[in-house]
Amino acid sequence: MDKFESNPLCQELGCEYPIFGFSHSEAVVAAVSNAGGVGIWGATRSTPEEIRDGLRRIRKQVGERPFGVDLVLPKGMPATDDRAAMEAQIPDEHRAFINGLREKYDVPDDGQTGMRSRFVRSEDMAELQLREILNSDVDVFAMGVGSPEAAITRAKQRGKRVVALVGTPVHAQRAIDAGAELIVAQGYDAGAHTGDIGTFSLVPQVVDAAGTVPVIAAGGVATGRHIAASLALGAVGVWMGTAWLFSEEEAVHPVIFEKLQAAGSGDTMRSRADSGKTLRQIRTSWTAEWEADGAPTPLRMPLQDIVVGDFLGAVDRAEVQELMHTPAGQSVAYFNERTTVADIMRDLVAQTREALG
Ligand SMILES: Cc1cc2nc3c(=O)[nH]c(=O)nc-3n(C[C@H](O)[C@H](O)[C@H](O)COP(=O)(O)O)c2cc1C
């Protein structure tokens, strides 16, 4: 019980429970922190101005309670946000494939960008995003992919608690060497970008490799039993993403909510079709099309973002039901009803107490 209720990490951060809740929704982030956890806002697709304003709005909602922000900072991104340079690299095969899908599913070409193509992921953009984070009063800075030493050093200098998400013990070691103060060991079960090693195999290995650096478990955490198990594996807390898709605050589109409701653990899969890196999501016609014979192999990040970005934006705007999808992890099986973040947190806390006896 001590590991949960009198958690040293929480004493340091000022949270009540070592439950980190990742979401792209400001409302979810604020609600997780207000319910005693630590909300983490996924801002990698937000412009620097949006990051500045979003962080201010969340702070207003949570007061002194801790919250964090997450960027994806992979190596090898282009220097600048140059859409034309990206376009020039897209093979005809990929263009033809997307055009074929457009015709087959009657997706309008509305001339707008989508979430993945509103800007090209680049070194320049990452720097501007990071600056807004460093200039803000956010408590925690997390990196979902990559752990560049310069970013870690600067964030620590500004008093941020720096977190790196990793999927292998080797990456954990690299992140620690680069100065990360908290490691999220995220297993194969997790929603969105995720690696090859299952949570149960990964967490103890990362705990052993991390020495005195605290480790948080992610991937498949849905109940208090999972939280108790994570603590038993040596983690000091948990990091959850899929659960909040069922919250009123997240307010996912009703079509997507129905797909989530219907999904069991076997109804998610990893695909490189969205971003170029393996991303766990619910199975839909979108994943089936990219798996079908004759489909092209997805390109690397960030080219694949540009291959699919405008198209997926149009899919959502025109509500093309078969192709609408979301990242989600195998824990999707544990959730069914639309409920509030506070209710999810209350259940998790009660179940963890029970599981820990
Ligand atoms: C809809 C959704 C979007 C996500 N987007 C990101 C992201 O932009 N950056 C990131 O670091 N992690 C992202 N994640 C992963 C979460 O941070 C978290 O590690 C993961 O969801 C934990 O596993 P779980 O899905 O089994 O709870 C996302 C997860 C979901 C479900």
C-alpha cells in the first residue's frame, strides 16, 4: 500500500497517485491532474502558439497541481518545415494508392491539411515547440520518441521533471545517459507508437537497467490489478493512454467510440501506415487496405505523414466511417462505457487498494 499511497515520486511531484494520464485533450489532462494523477498533454502536433496557449489554459484549470507536456522528438527529421521537398520524394505508387482509396471510399479532396500534414515534423519546428515548453510553468516534460541530450539538459535547467518513453532496455540506458530523470517503460500492448517487447517482459528489465532512476510502467494498464502488478514489477507508477478515450472529456467522435466499444484486445494491431513508425490502433478498413496484397510499403517518418495526412484529415471531416480510426492499445477490452476521467480514476484507486490488500 505504501508504494501506492505514500509514493515518493508523488511526494516530490505533488500528486496523490502515481497515475500518469496521457491525452491530446486539454480537458482530459486537467481532469487527470485534478483527480490526483498527473495529466500529460500530447502536443507534438500543436504549433508553438497552440502549445503556449494550451499550457496556460491547463494551468488555469489545475492550479498548483502538477501536469506535463509530451513531444515526439525522433532522430533524422528534416531541418525545416518544407512541404514541397517532402512532396518531391513521394513515389507515384503511394500517390496512386491514396487516389485509389479516395475513389473507392468516396473521400472528397477538400484541399485542406490533416493533423499529420498541418506542418512537416522538422528540427526547426521541434525547437520552437520546445522553447514554448521551456518558457512555460509546466511541471513535467516528456519525450514520446527519442531523448535528445540537449533538450533534456535545457528542460532540467528550467526546472522541468524530464521523462523519456522507451520500448527496450537499450533505449532506457540511452535515455538515462542523456540525463532523463524518469523512464516510462512502454510495452507492445500500448496504444500508438510502440515496440516489440511486451510490458511484462520489458518493465523488470528496464527497472534493473535503470538503477536509481525511477521507472513507470505503460502498455496495457487498465485496472487496479495492473497497477498493483506494475508496482510488483518494480515500477513506481503507471502511464495510461487508451483508458481516456472512453471519457466524456476526450469526446471522441461517436463512430470511433462505437469501434472502441466493440473492440477486444485482438482488435488492435500495429501498422506503419499512419506515421511510418509502428502505431497500435484499432483494426479498420484503413489498416486492412495497407495490409492487402499489392499495397505499398509505408514510407519512413515524416514522409508517410505527408503521404496520408491530408487524406486522413478529409476522412475525418467527411466522416467516412469505414476509414475513421484512432490509436488504441490492447487494454481497450477493459472499457465499454462513456464515463468521466474522475470516475475512471476513482475506480483505478479503489481497485489498486483492493489488489494491494
Ligand atoms: C489516442 C492515443 C494517442 C497517443 N499519442 C501519443 C503521442 O502523441 N505521443 C506519445 O508520446 N504517446 C502517445 N500515445 C501513447 C501514450 O502516451 C501511452 O504511452 C500509451 O497509451 C500507454 O499505453 P495504453 O494505451 O495501453 O494505456 C498515444 C496513445 C493513444 C491511446
